[in-house]
Amino acid sequence: MYQTGFILKTEADFDNAIWMASHVELWQRGELVHQGGVAETQTAFWVRIGGVIYFKFSYDFRVSGQCALAEETCKRIQ
């Protein structure tokens, strides 16, 4: 599991975040602009979070401290 604040950069980073159902926040110029949600799917150019498509070149995608999995699963992987 990625640490809180980890910036997703590569397709592998996004794949892992999707697989782990990580909660992802959207940042621009060092400021939080959207609370985001669970990373669902991606292409080379965009990522879908909480049903909304965001272009990768427009944001920094940071893993938040929230766990989107069932509580007992979150405890096991931490």
C-alpha cells in the first residue's frame, strides 16, 4: 500500500492504486483541488476516479490516508 501523499506517476502506480482501491486526491500547483475518490480505471492519458475522468497532465494524483476497502481489509494491509 502506498504511503499517504505518494504521487502516482507511472501507469504501474495507477494500476496498483486501482487494484488496492486506493482513495486518490487531485492536486494542482501544490494545492488540493478535489477530494477525488477511488481510482477505477486508466489509460495513458486519463484516469477515472469516482466515475469522473481526469486528464493525467492536468493534476498531481496523491494517495490519501483514507482506505476505500472494507475496514477489516484495511487493517490487514496496513
